[in-house]
Amino acid sequence: MLSTLTSLLLILPLLAAGLVALSPERLSKWIATAATLVIFAVSIAFAWSFTGWTDGSIAPRELGLSIMPSLGVNLSLGADAVGAMLILLTTFLMPLAMIGSFTAVKEREREYYAWFLLLQAAMLGVFLARDAIVFYTAYEFTLVPMYFLIAIYGGAERRAASIKFFLYTFFGSVLTLSGVIYIAAQNAAAAGSAWSFDLATLADFASTKLSPTQQYWVFILLMSGFAVKVPLFPVHTWLPLAHDQAPTAGSVILAGTLLKLGTYGIYRIALPAAPVGVVELNQFFAILCIIGIVYTALICWVQHDAKKLIAYSSVSHLGFCMLGLFSLNSIGATGSVMYMINHGLSTGALFLCIGMIYERYHTKDMDQLGGLFKRMPVWSFFMVFFTLASLGLPGLNGFIGEFLCLMGCFTAEPHSVSGYPGVLGPWYALVAGSGLVLAAMYLLIMLGKLVWGPLKEPHGHDHGHGHGHGHDHAAHSDSGLPTDLSAREVGILVPLAVVCLAIGFFPKPMLTAIAPSVDQTLAKYPKLVEQYAHDGSLIKPTTAKDPRVAMAQPSSDK
Amino acid sequence: MIELASLSTAALHLPAILGEGAHAVTIPSAIASPEFAWAGLILLLPAISAALCGLCAAFGVKSKLPGAITAISLIAAFATTLSLYLKMPADAPRVVHLFDWIDFSWKTGGATWTQFLAPFSLYIDSLTLLWMLFVTGLGSLIAIYATEYMEADTGKGYARFFGSVSIFLFAMGSLVMGGNLILLYLGWEGVGLASYLLIGYYYNRPSAVAAAKKAFIMNRIGDLGLALGVFLIWINYGTLEYDGIFKALAHTADPASGASWSAAMIPYCLMLGAFGKSAQIPLFVWLPDAMEGPTPVSALIHAATMVTAGLYLIARTYPLFALEPHALTVVAIVGCSTAFVAATIGMAQYDIKRVMAYSTVSQLGYMFLGLGVGTTFGAVYHVFTHAFFKALLFLCCGAIMHGMAGQLDLRKMSGLRNVKGFGVISWTFLIGCLCLAGFPFTAGFFSKDSIIAQAFASGNPTFVTLGWLALLTAFLTAYYTFRVWFRVCGGPTKYEPGDEMHGHDDHGHDHGNGHGHGHGHDDHGHGHAAHGNHEWHPHGPRLAINGVLLVICLGAVLAAVPAYMAMRGEANWVETMVQHSSAALPSAEHGHGGEHAHHALSFTGIEDVHKATSVVASTVGILGILIAAYFHLLNRSAADKLRQALLSNSLTRWLPLAMENKWYVDEVYHVVFRFPASVLGHVFHFIDKHVIDGFVVNGGARVPLEVGRLFQPLYNGALQGYAATMAGGIALIAAWVFWIWLHGS
């Protein structure tokens, strides 16, 4: 049952994409919506019968289809609790993104919805992969639909944005692939030329058999791709541009799920495979996270474009998420996984809100828009609600992840009284914590401009005496939308708001599902961290001087 | 059950500032009491009310229904609190588990499981009950008052207003009743949210939007401190539940051994949170601006309840503060300085609501002083009395505003006591002023004195100095309070209406839109204020407002009853409540009086330091009132002359200017923090766009292309062009930095 549902999760979006591509233009959006809803239902059934909720194990465990027997590549599908949650997030956001596109996309609809379904298939593939090649293929394949979605349906600079998005993340992931292949090759050499790309096998091999120096470099290779995807400072610059230019639904999925491919990759591959590298570079990456938090928060502060502001805030927020993960203790890592889910919900919702404004006013410029509460109280309610979720107000979803991430970082000090050693500590958390204050600043400035204050609308926009009679900018046909949100739009935002509130008050099922998975992932770390705190390095001084020498003879250990 | 509890009571050692021979205080272990699960109604009722108000807003209810819903549910919450108070045995705190909230466990790399537990549970002891009684009680009264006060907004902001008030009561309940620090944090930020929504209620006014933002951000700085404190508590005690912390403290707390740095930092972090929420130096500037909100909100949130959350936090975690010898001293110094500075600003304000706002900051300072010098009873008693009389003062200001078309300038109103319909306001206002000024035998007099007396009684030279400063502040308080009353209610009857912006909530809403299309809008609710000035009449309040004023006035008077009980040798009710909670002190501070036969106030010839303080404090208070009477009732021109005299003398002119301009604290913040941060933001944005993305990324992408072209362009004369471009670029950057500097942010 479970393995059937698992396969369906991958097959259905592919089938639906084909169906949409062949369907008449007019029906495409309905077919896509129906398909995503069905997939959501399947994912609920999947979650219902999923067996990994309580013990952190990967389910189902059946071996899948063998694709390349000579290389040991299997199409094995399965997820642990973290993957399962990200699957639910993806399938939940997708129908909302589809319905949210009804009025925004008027041309080449069929293609649009087909790309989205392909994108969904690819993302689910990443979260379901138990094989490194399947993982990588799906991971890379997400780029293609997203590229077309930005390049065809994006804003004025869509070409530059789509190319940069594609090349930047592609370049990063090639390095990741080389890291994976390196591990696999070492494994094959050790096992007598029998190749395997099973993620668990590779991780087990790499973490136990590779030398510290090898792990160090493997980690750097793996992170090169994942860090771009997350994105970490300073490899984040593709994101604001891509968000700015992507269509609304593209931004929702980009922020909601695509960025999580990076964090999930780190969680699922880098942390288990290269613990020595993780610990060795822990402080370095934590500092990058913290710089990213503060630096992008300050950039958010001076943005004029609401969508860019939220895009930059994603970089800042994911800094928190990664900081929690890199604190290498259960509090931080559990918080980090919570953060992955909740950032997807609240930021996705914020992009939807901004998209609704864009459809009405054809601008996202906060200097041209203001005081919309007067015009659109319903929209304003949701905007305020999701902004509060985004700034981590307790009682809404964002808080728990953020609080735990910071707490994990804070308690991760070498001589922690509490017995959770780590190599970060209070100073890291203190600087990162300033991000809480800065987030309040830039998000409330955004609310202060967009929602509150005297009403300001772009010149030429008619002042709301009955919205029907024509806009004067002839370039845009009237979207036919009411002044305030339509029932369809409210229908998109309400489920998101309900989920945000529910997670805020009842996070326990999620936490108890995440904790065992985190427990397994981190099992190796306390010892390494202690050793690192004691010796100052896990790489022996002789090799540490020039790690490249060690790289030249990788198999010298055995 | 009870025997068991007393066996496992936690014995805490309190520090040396409380005098020699301070013996262990015992905090009984909490008893899990599912039978009190109905106490959850105190949180549930406002939550339901908030949801219903939301529905009213969604369905565009045009009646006063949201107000009625809120008032009824708050009254019900008050009734629940009252019956909880009556039914709960006083032997030990009760813990009521409502539902699981944050709960997960792990055993990473070890054999034992560690649990992170923050259930949605209530910790109920007498401190909780005391706080909740006045929070829900005043909340109900002010909600009733607001049903009339906000009526001009019926069908517009009405539901939003009452929904926010309900959210506030829910959050405040979680803050006070929550059984762990994370739940306290939920309430902590929740009240911040309610405050944000309500300060910014008149969203059409940019100043209100800015004030709301400022309040939230300032509080966030404090919240960060609180969060860090929570982390430290977790590191040190492995639990975030009060009961667990007190138990852990009983095993580890020994002042002689000295705490680790991480335990020693706890009170300072918590303090930062408390100072943010309770508007103390250096985070006090948001509170005066918060007066942009509707007046009932100022009374409820920004005077009586929310701003006392910082006090509650310290009182609740007092055993943690007691571990670190200097922590309470810092609290005392900060509190007393805030009290003094805010009083000096309050003296020079013309907006009566702002005077009251600064006096709130100042009185909160007194309360922190009380906590710092070691009289939790005095501090909490002052919280209690202040809640009544300050709410009363604000509601009076609101009623005046309501009746005078938003007039708040004390120079433009006079003799209101003789205006028809303003009788109740004037005389209840007087009683509130007497309490605030510390007039003998009023509630404020007793509570303030118990704080100042303790400062003198402690014998600690720092505290004695603070005691003198507190006495000086008491004098200033009496002066500025009666400056308001004599100006507004005393003297000949004379008034002019306000600009109708404030009072009626929302005639002003459309003004920002220009006149072109403003007139057709339905929210131009024309009331009396729309008439021309020549036919304008002030209108007195009706039943809801007058009734609530009288009831709260009665409360303010009756708040003195516990002190009278103490004078008759009975137990002071508030003191009993405090002594049965985690804020308990080792020995009743009254005992000290006799021991310090020679104290700082010995010149009065009174041996008992409490009596001496009472005499001195009433003297300075009455002196302040008399001086106010001279300058603002009998000889008003003298006040202006004095100001002119000070301004014309170059040596003294800084004094009135600094006081009128709030000691330039906002400006200092701007220069020290906002401006540099905004420049950094622009610089980072520039770096991001042009250096990281433009130069490194795009440049990197161009490397292959450029390598090919490397040898071509050297001879085409473009070099000069590049040089010119570079110079131009540098000039542009310089101009741009200058532009930012000119424009602030």
C-alpha cells in the first residue's frame, strides 16, 4: 500500500503534466488544479500509511526498479519523516499556486500548467529519492521547468533572471554531483568495484571509511551546490532577481519548496556523509549564516519593491534555518526542520498576497502603493497575518522553528553546562538574534507602507468608484478582479492561514515526528564535536597544512 | 497530597541586600490540579471573543455587537478569575495542564532521553491571581467604557478594535498565567501584537503607524533579551517550567558558591525584556508615542496592565534575580533614574495624555525601584494601586477628549469643572490626581511610600541615594499632576475645541486622500464636531463612560484599604498575596524599621523609617501641589514668565528645552542606531547588486568571454573613457552617500 502510494506520488504529476500538455488550452487550468488536488489527496493517504513518523526510519524500504544495474542505480523511493513533511508541504502548496494563477496567466496556459506539474514531479522526486543518482537527476530537473516558467511568464528582466537562475544553481550542483560521485567511486573501490548509489550506503561509507581530509573536501563539494540552492550568503544573488521576475506562483513554489531542496540536501546527504567536514567547517558556515541574516535584513530595510523585500527576507530567514541545522544538536536541528516547513507556508503566502496586489495595480513598488487597508481590508488582514507569521510571532507557525534554531545555536557551546556540546554558542546566537529585531523592522516597515497610512494608488488608477469601468492604462487589460479579494483568492489564503495557526498552537505532532529523524542524523556528532572542541581541529595537523596533498592520494587511508 | 508538597518545598537563599539574617524562603512545589481546568476559560473566553469579532468584521456587522461580545466575555473571564481566587487553596501553587504545546525528546549520542517541554499549562499562585484580578477586572470596565467611546466607529473599526482588545486579554492571560517561560514569551509577544494593532488603530494617521511600529520594534529588542534569558535558564536548569526552575534552584542555589557566568547573566537578560515591555531606560521612548492609540487602549494596555508585564516577569523570577548580587541593584538604579527623567519630561508637556504617559513611565520606574531595593510587596502594591488610578486618569483624559473634539492641550482648556456634563470627569480626575501625587492617605501614597521607605530602611548607601532621588521625583510628580488638573479643571471656564482629528476617531480618516473624492465616502461620519466652531459645544459623556469612571474611581480609593488593614494590625491583603508567591521575601520588611534607629531621615525626629518617610513624602507632595497651584491656578502668567526667564538665560536655557524635547533621546537613537543602520542597508544593497552580483558573479560568468577579447581593445582609445567613468562613478557614490545623509533613511 505504502509503496504504491509512494510511486503514485511520482507518477501522477508526470502523467498529469502529459495530460495537461495534450489538453485544450481552456481546460488546462482545471485539469492541473484537479490533478494537484488528487496528488494532495494521495499525499495525505501516503502520510496516513507512512510508517516512519515515530522512529525516524525511512519508509517504504522495498528495493525499487533497477535502472542501471552495472552502476547499481535503483529507482528506490522512500522518505523519512522530514522528507514526508516536505512532500506534504509541496503537495499542499501546489494546488494553491495553481488556483492562484487563474487570473494571472492568460497566455500559453497549457504550457504553464504542464511545467508546474513537471516541477512538482521533480521536487517530489528529490524528497522521495533513496538513490543518489535519482536524487541528483530530480534535483537538477527542477531547474528546467522553473527556467521556462521564469523565462516565459516572468517580468521585464525575465531572460536575465532565468539564465542566471539556471546557470548559477546548475554550476553549483555539478560540484555537488562530483562530491557524490567521489564518494561512490571510493565506495566502489573499497567494495571491489561493485557500484552503489544508495544514499544510506554512501553516507555510511563516507562517514566511517573516508579520512577526515577526504570528508572535509567532500563536504565542501556537497555544500557548493546546496549552499547556492539554500541560498547562503554570499552565493545568494540569483534569488532576489529570480523572485522578482518569476510569476507569483513561481515565487510561491521557489520560496516554498525549491529552496528547501538545498536545506534538505544538506540534512539528508551532507550531514550524514561528511560529519568531520561539517564539524570542521561548522563555525565558518555558521558565520556565513549570520552574515547572511544581518546583511540581507539590512538590505530588506532599504527595498522599495515589496516582492524583492520578501525575496531578500528569504535569504535572511534561511540563514536562521541553516544556523539551527549547523548547531548540530537536537534543539537546533529540529527547529531547523520546522523552519523549512514554516518558511514555505508563510513566505509562500506572502508572495501570493503580493501577487494579488500586482494583479490589481501592476506594481509592487511600495512608493506607489500605500494604505491599502482602506481599499482592501480583507487582503490587508491576510497580509498582516502572514507578515506576523513570517516575523515569528508566537502562536503562529514561524515562531517555534525560529526560537528553537536560535536556542540550538545558543546552547551549542563547547563547555555547555547542559551537556549538549557544540562549537557555536551564545555569541553566535546573540548576533543572529539581532535578526529578530531587524526582521520586525523591515516587515513592519513594509506593512506600514503597504497596509497602513493614507491611501496611495498608482497614478491613473481609478479611485475605486466601482471598479468595473476601465483602467486607463491601455497596456493592461482590466483583470476583472474586484477591489478587494475575490472568493477564489480568499479560498487560497484561508487554508494557509488555518495551517499557520494550527501549527502555531499544535506543533507537537510535527516535533515528535522530526525529533527521531534528527536524532539519527546527529547520532555521530556529539563525540566529534567534543573532540573538535578539545583539539581545535579534526584533521590531523600534518594533513591540515595542505589538504590538497591529501586529496591527491585519496585512497591512501586504506 | 498537601503533605507531600510541603515535604518537597524548595528552599531559596536570598542575597545579602535583604539584610543580615535573611533566611531561606520556601516556594512550595506546585500541585498538578486537573480539577481547576476551568481556569482555562480565562484564556479561552477572550480568544473566542477575538474570533467572533473577526467574524463580525468579515461579515460587516454594523452594530455594536463586537463591543457587547467583548465586554460580556471579559466580564465572564473576570468572574472566572474571581471564583478561581475564592476556590483556590493558598497552600501551594497549582499547575493546570491544558494541552501539549511544544514537546519533543531526544537522546542524541547518549543513553538518556532529554525532553524539551513547554506545555500549554497554567501556573496559578497568589501572584498570578492578584495580577489576573486587576487585568480582567479593569479589562472588563474599560471594554464597557470603550463601547461608548468608540461608537463613532461602529461598523468600521469597531470590530477591529474589540478584536484587538480580546487578543490582548488572551495574550496577557497567557503571559501571567502561563506555567513556563515559552508560554510567557507567547503572551509577551502577543501583547506586543495587540499593542501594535491598537496604537496603529487610526491607521490613516502616519504618526500612529510610526508609533505602532516603534512600539513593536523597541519591544522586540527587549524580547530578544528575554529569549536569551530563556536560553540561559535552559542551559542552567534544564527546564523552562517555573515549578522545575524553583525546584532546581532549591538544590543549586547558594549565594556563597557564586553562580557560573551563564547563571549570572540570566537576570540581566530578563531585565532587558522587562525594561522593553515596561518602558524603562533605555527602551522607554515608545510608550509616550503609544498615546496615538484610542484612549481606552492607553488606559488598559499602556497604563494599567501590559506595561506591568516587566514587573510581573521580575516578580515571578525573583529567585533568579536574587542569585546575582548586582542584578537587583541595577534594577533599582534603572527604575529610579527612569522615574526621575520621565518626571522631568512630564513637567514640560502640554498634551495632557502625554503628561500621563510620562507619569506612567515614571511610576513604573518606582515599581522597579521597589523590586530592586527588595520590597516586592511595595512594588506589586504600587502596580495594583497604579493600575486603578492611572486607568482612571487616562479614562478621564479620554472623556475630556471625547467631549472636547479631541482637545488635549492644557493651555486651551480651563475650568472644565463648571462645564455642564463634565462634573463626574472633573472630580474623579481630581481623585486620580491625588493618588498619583501621593496625597496623604490615598492609595498611591501608601504604595509609593512603602517603596521609598524600603530604600531608606535598607541602609545601603546606593539605595539611600536612590531614596532621595525618589523623594525629589515624588515632589515633581505632585507638581506636574496638579499642573494638569489646575489648568484643565481649575480656573475660569474657557475652552476651544480640538481639531476633531483625535477625538472622534476617524473623521480624520479621509483627510489624507485629498479632497477630490473624499466627500462621497461614507466614513465621513458627521458628528457634532463637524459644526462650525462658533456653534460648537462640548458634550459630556453618557452612562457607560460616567459609570465606569465612578467604578474605577471607587477602585482607586478602595485600593488603599489593604494599607489601612495593615495599619490596624491586620495582614495587608496584597502583602499576603505576594508572600505566598515566588516573589516572597525572607522576612517582612516592616521588621527592619526598628533596627535602623539612625536612618537617613532621622532629622525628622521620627525613629521609625516608615513613618518618617510618610511624613517627608507627604510634605514634598503637598509642597508640589501648592507650587502647582501658584503657577497654574492663581498666577498662570508666572509659569510662562519663569519659562521665558530660563530660556533667555544662556546658562539655563538647555533645561526647559531638554525637558520639552524629551532629553533628545529619540534623536540620540536616530544618530546612534537608525542612521548608521540605514546607511549600512544602502551600502549592503549596493555591494550586493554591484560587487557580489555584478562584479563577482556576472564578472565571473564573463571570464571565458573576456579572455578571448583580452588582446583586442587596448588600442581603441577606450582607456580614457574608463578613467572618466571611474571618476564619475566615485563622484556619484559620494553624492549618493550625501543624499542618504540628508534624507535620514
